[in-house]
Amino acid sequence: MEESTGALPRKDDFSQWYNEILWRAEIMDVRYPVKGLYVWYPYGFGIRKRAYGILRDLMDRDHEETLFPLLIPKTEFMKEAEHIKGFEDEVYWVTHGGTSELDVPLALRPTSETAIYPMYSLWIRSHTDLPLKLYQIVNTFRYETKHTRPLIRLREITSFKEAHTVHATREEAEEQVEAALALYKEFYDALCVPVILSRRPSWDKFPGADYTVAVDTIMPDGKTLQIGTVHMLGDHFSRTYDITYEDANGDQQYAYQTCYGISERSIAAVISVHGDDKGLVLPSAVAPIEVVIVPVIVGTRRDEVLSAAAELESELKGAGFTVKLDDRDMRPGAKYYHWEMRGVPLRLEIGPRDIDSNTVVAVTRTGRKVKLDRRGVVEGISSIFAEFRGELFEAAKQAMADRITVVATLEEAASAVKSGVAVAHWCGSQECAEKIEAATDASILGSDIRSDLVTVSDGPCIACGGKGTSTLIARTY
Ligand SMILES: Nc1ncnc2c1ncn2[C@@H]1O[C@H](COS(=O)(=O)NC(=O)[C@@H](N)CS)[C@@H](O)[C@H]1O
Ligand SMILES: [Zn+2]
């Protein structure tokens, strides 16, 4: 790829910074000739690959991975009325096979309930088939009319992890909602991305669901990004798609379901939350290159330094790290710039003095410098990575806490949402929601808040004074 030159915009010019980092750090190429469709550069795909490897490990604890077809017959798609209403403006349709018109138009899946549930109806016969917990990681298609944005709002969602579970009772489905939220929390902890959980207002729930609990993070510009959702489907879809089972008494029962999804917004969150003015900052868990070795070549001992560097590289590779030895013929400073832009968490410098003193200089992406004993270099790096993780997560949590303001009036809410999220008491009425959204030019994001950065309470609704509970108000992506 063309080497980026010139300075990256400052991170506090977030929109510009985000657009530029995507090509300078070789994440996604936005030049593909279809609006809302983008191309992964290999490096960016490496981040996605490692992040989704973590997600798969978490899902595979008690789900099974599978794969359903992309194309959904209109007859199946149109069965769930609320679901259609929610998606009819977003569905892409395939109407021809070659030159002949299809007798039944086929939807490109915007999400896969209407592909999966007719099959669940065939598969599920008895309570012994339950619980059924499957997921797939696929591309989905949504004809988004709002401003499309790489990794944030795509028309082809390339990394859509969707789980679809079936249970004998409502209680078990409710437990699954909690288990899914805990899994998402664990996933984002691994990415050092702090999150706030909240129940979406009824008009923002997933089409066809009883309720939706969302996972949001706060982006550097103060707007929130929904980076995961868990939906309690109740028995709506099982009644529509006839997903029934014979219970222990031999009676037919409708099943209860949940579904929950994460997309490449998870990668947008890692990039946005941790990045700085020099580029990406990647936690080692998702870094395609964890360690870059830069030999410090001075004078006559060039060969000795290069062979010491090569030895170090093979030892670290043998220890399971992803390592890059940068022995290109260029100034060390240019190398530092190149790898800092790509967010490589750790740089090792090795030169003649280090060889003589049997040490290696370790410099973390955030600038902490440590002299490591050459012999214990593997343990040294592992402990640096553990500290680095903590450092990133603490900084991200502090940045989020700084953007959350508890407010008691509409005016305070209106100013708080300019730079972040307001926490205010809302009575739950749509009428007050409209007043609050008009007064703040922001959205009711959710109530039943769960976050170690927010203390929830009851109190007078900031719009009507009636009994209210803590609710998030924010500008959103
Ligand atoms: N156009 C889009 N581009 C990128 N990510 C998206 C887009 N639309 C939704 N997402 C992400 O995908 C997640 C799941 O989408 S969803 O509509 O909320 N839920 C579902 O589709 C359910 N079937 C759960 S799998 C959202 O929380 C959001 O993080
Ligand atoms: Zn009210």
C-alpha cells in the first residue's frame, strides 16, 4: 500500500482522524465503487481476525457455530409483521437468476431470523432438543439510508456475529439474555473497551422483539456507538414460524427465543477508544504484530547486530508472539513512525551496547521505556503486555467516566450531551421522551442502566417531575 506521509489529524478532530487512520494504518480501503461497501486491507483484517478469534472462543463455550444461506425467500421473510416493518426499507432483493425473473424474489439477509427459524421449526420436536444455541459469523446487507461509514454503518456488514437461541421457558430465555450480556462484557473487556449496558426504549427495540438490551461505548467525540445488542424475542417468532416442542407431559408448547449480535463496530471501538495522535494503539490481544524489533545499526558491528536481532526474533516467535523484524534500510525514526501508526504495542531496540550488556530496550506504544535482561526477555514481554492492558483499560474507563454527567434539568442535559452522555431521571413516557429529545437534540439511549461508572437512582422526571429512573441521553452514531 502507498506509504502514508505527513501528519495524522489530531485525535480531537475525531471525524478526520478516523477517516485518515483507516488508510494510514491499512485497516479498510473506502474506494470500492459501491456506497457502504468497503475492502479490508490485510492488516485491518488481522485485527478483525484476532478480535473474532476471542469472540469465537467465548461463543464456543456453550454455543455451536453453523452457517445458513444468504438468500431468504420473500414468503418466509414477510411472515413476521413487526420484523418486516422494521426492515422493509433496508432489504436488498434479488429478482433475477441470469436473464430469467425469479418466481419468488429473494432477500439478501439483513439479519437471519427469517432464514433460520423455518429450519428451527423442522429441527425442534421435543424438550430434549432444548436449549438450542447456535451462532454464525456472516455478511449481512442493509440498505442504510443514514450516512454510511466504514466499520460503523455499512450496507454490507462483513463481520456480523449473530446468535440465535431456543429455550423451553421464558425464564430460561431471560437467563440467556443475561448470559449473552455477560459474554459481551467479557469480550469487550478483552478489547479493553469500556461499555454501558441499558434497555432500549420500546420504539428502539429490535423489530419483533419483546425488548432489547444494548451495549454502548462512548466515542472520542462524545457520541455513543451501539457495539452489541441482545434481544428477548419471547414467543413472537416461535408462534410465527411454528417452533414448538413436546414437553415432558406430551403437550405441544411454543418455544422462547433470544438473539444477539455484534458487528465490525467492535473493531471501530478498539480503533477509536485507544488511538492517539500518532495512530492506532492496539491491545496485544488483537494486535496482528505484537512486537516489532528494530536493530540499532551503528558503524562496523552491523552484521553482529542483525544476527542478534534475528536470534531474538526466532526466540520470540518460538514463544508464540507475532513478531516483525524491521531490518529495512531506513532511519530508525521512520520505522518508529511506521509501526506506531499501526498501533504495534511493543518495540524492541537492540544495538551494540545492548549486546555488550546482554539487555534489550523495550518501548511500549504509549512511550514507557524498560531495559529487559536478554535472558528473561520472553517473561519480560509477557509482563509488559499485562501492564499495558491495564494501562489502556484504565485510561479508556477514565475517558468514559469523564464523558458521563448526571443531570437534574433539561438545560443541564442539553449541555452534557454536547460532549458525552447525560444521566437523567425519565418517567418512561413517550411524551416526555419527545420533550427531552427536542430539548437536548439527542436521543433517549436506554434505561435499566448497568455500568460500574453509573450509579442508578429514582427521582423526578426532568420533563414532567413524575416518578422517574436513571436514563441515558446521548447523541448516537
Ligand atoms: N449498518 C450497520 N453497520 C455496522 N454494524 C451494524 C449495522 N447495523 C447494525 N449493526 C450492529 O449489529 C448489531 C446487531 O444488529 S441488530 O439489528 O441490533 N440485531 C440483530 O440483527 C439481531 N438479529 C441480533 S443478531 C447492532 O447492535 C450493531 O452493533
Ligand atoms: Zn416524564
